[in-house]
Amino acid sequence: MAKALFWAGIALAAAGLILMGLSRLPFLGRLPLDLHVQRGRKELFIPLGTALVLSLAATLILNLVLLLLPASAGP
């Protein structure tokens, strides 16, 4: 259990560092499908384009990692 908590903490720290680095990219949050509506003091931001790009990147990375890992023997 301690080992799983350790790796979960490492994964969360890595995700935080990645998100901090992504926030410095100028085009994230300003893609064509990102919706930004402003009326008076109210503001609504729906980052559809950014979510799509990040989802695609995560899918590609995870598929590459799973491709490189050795296949398990199964039951």
C-alpha cells in the first residue's frame, strides 16, 4: 500500500509540473474551438479546442507507452 501511495504522489507531482509548463504555451486557451463569451461583468470560458488537443496528445502518449511495455502473460 505504501508503494502505491508513493507512486500516486509521484504521478500527481509530475502532472502538476506538466500543467505548470503547459500554462506557459501561448496558444493554449486561444484555439479556434475555445469559446469565450463576455457580457458586462460576467465571463464564460469553455476551452473545447484545448481539451481536444490535450486529449489527443494524452491518447497518443499513453498508446506509445503501452506499445513499448512488454505484454503480460495473462491468466
